[in-house]
Amino acid sequence: MRLILNFVNRSLIPLAVIAFGSVFGVPISTAQTSKQNLPSITSNSIYQTPDLEVPYLKAIQNHWAKIFIQGLTQRNLISKSQDFQPDQRVTRAEFAIIADRAFPFQPAIRQPIAFSDVPADFWAASAIQSSYIKGFSGNNNQSAFRPNELMRRSEAMVAIANGLGLPRNPKLDPKVFLFSMFTDAALIPQTAIAPIAALTEKQIIVNYPNVRQLNPNGLITRAELSALIYQSLVHTGQLPKISSNFIPSPTNPLFNATNLVGAEIITHLKVNLQRRQVVAYQGTKKLNTYPLGVGRAGWDTPSGTYQVKQIIRNPDWKNPFTGDVIKASDRDNPLGGYWIGFWTNGKDWSGFHGTSQRDSVGRASSHGCLRMFKEDIKAIFARVTPATIVEISR
């Protein structure tokens, strides 16, 4: 089957930073409690602190992260600053300060490094070095720290996972796991997959407003980072658990809500050529089984393990014998309006597509592609991603 494809930074004033830099201004040792005696915090908790500044209270009064911010404030890990702006974005230097002060007792795992853009008198130099040697920021080979660069959510997540030294679950395929949890898992950088999977498994991730949308490349805010830090301290046994519908978990009542877009992202498509069927999976959960038309003799469908390479709505089709092109708008187009490609030799392609020849489904009838009923290909089209695995066995 051949196809024609239609296819700030900002400068920060030290005082402004210190307002959030002193967010974690009291060492955690002064707030530590026996893990067994930690109370549970719920979204209905009432924060009662008589000396709380009014501007601070107004800033978080109706904010989604209020419970996390208050939880840190109650333990003197966030200062009750009039300058606290929960939706302000966070720089790499600010993150270094937060990580250093939130996890003062994490052991050093590497030697200090002289960053070319962090002079000795830089306002956050000490915190940058401290967070670096603990593994919370930077990598072993970098020469520049980029302290004023805004930090992405995935970068903060990876830094925290690395700094905490979260172990990887050998029984868990991190990519399959993340695709079963988040509708935008395909956007996660490759190097962030394992660390974010570890954070997710430990229920450290917090997603607002959609619990199933990770937004890995979005710039992290003070509120989002506060929630992430709080959950990290819950994991280490230093703070009590919070009940929140924004924490991704299979037990979360919103997590499997039927009104969530992408609630059943397909992570695997397992094809059995002998049975002429494909089974769709989300992680280990079997979703549906669909009949297929498979490659006929001399035009065998390639067997093996592949990954989705193309997801095309209304593709044109090129006849492999005559070279004639049938446009997507033509009712005689044999692809049925949907194409999910997974194999190519650089010239020819194989993939799933619809068909107007319904009697060809369930038979060895194609030129190597996998034919599906139009309603079946439509059902899976919006749920596959560029990371969906296609396994084909004979």
C-alpha cells in the first residue's frame, strides 16, 4: 500500500525572587514529625493562623493549589509573603533555592561545578551549587546553568525524581505506564519518561485542571511547584497526605470518568494474522478486539514489533500497480478516511485503514495493510499516539 502524504527569558530582581526564594525559609528539621503521627489533610481543611497577612490570603483564597500552599505554610516551609503570586512562573535559579531548602538533608551525589554563568557573588550561587551536588539540578557535563531561564514542568519533575533518587520499578514499562495515565504522554521528552513514571507511581505528580493532562512542556508555576514539593515531602514521610482530585491515581474518582477526553488511550495494538484480528490495550487493560483484513499471498503483512509513525485523517492513495492517485475526497478512495501507518521500507508502507469493501475484512485480501471496518478504524484513530506499539504475530 503506497501513500501520498498530505501533510521570556526575564531578568529577576533579587527581592522579587527572595519572596519565593524564602518560600522554604525554615529548615525541614524544624517541621519534621513522626510519619506514624502525621494527620491527614483534606480539601475541606480550614487554615487557622491569626498572623496570616491579608494579601497572602487573598492571593490563594480561591486557588486550586491552596491546600498544598497552606500545607507548606503551616509548617513554615512557605513564608507568608505579601509578594507570593501562585501563578508566577519559576526560573532555574528559583527552583534551585526551593530544592535546596526543601530537601536540606539529601546527601551529595557529585562534586561541585563552576558554572560559567553563575559568578561567586550571584544571589543564588550557594543554592545552585547545593542543589546541583544533591542531584536536583543540572547534569554532570554542563558548563552553563542558565539561572534566569524559566523552567518547564518536565524539567522540574526530572530534577526532583533524580534528587530524591527514586528507584525505577523493573516490572513497569515506563512508556506504557505513562500512556495509560496521561492523554498527552507523547509530549514527554524521551529522557524524562523513566523519572516521570517513577514520580507518577509514587503519586507525587499533581495536574491541574485536567488530572490526565501532564502538560510536560508547559512552564511551571509557583503553585504547581508547591504542589510537587509537597507531594515529594509526603513521599519522604515528612508531611501528611493530602486528598486531592488533581493527583493522578487509578483510585482517583475523576481519573476514569467517562467525560475525560482520551480516557482510554491505546498503548498497544496486538495483531494476530492467523486469527485476523487486532486487540487494543491500555497498558495491561484489554479494551476491544476488532476483525481485520490482512495481506494476501505474496503481499504478506510484515510481522514484528513496530511503533506508530503516521496518523493521517483523509489521506490520498496511490495505486501500487498503476501509480494512479485517488484523492482523499474521492468516494472511491480505498483507505476509508483514516490511516495509521507503522511500517515502511522507505518506499512502501503498511498500516491500518478503513475500507469500503466490507466483505474483505476477516480475509487475506489486502496488499499488506490491515483493513478495518470504517466504524472500527474511527474508534481507534483518536486514541492512538506516536508511541503506540504495534505487535504483529503470525
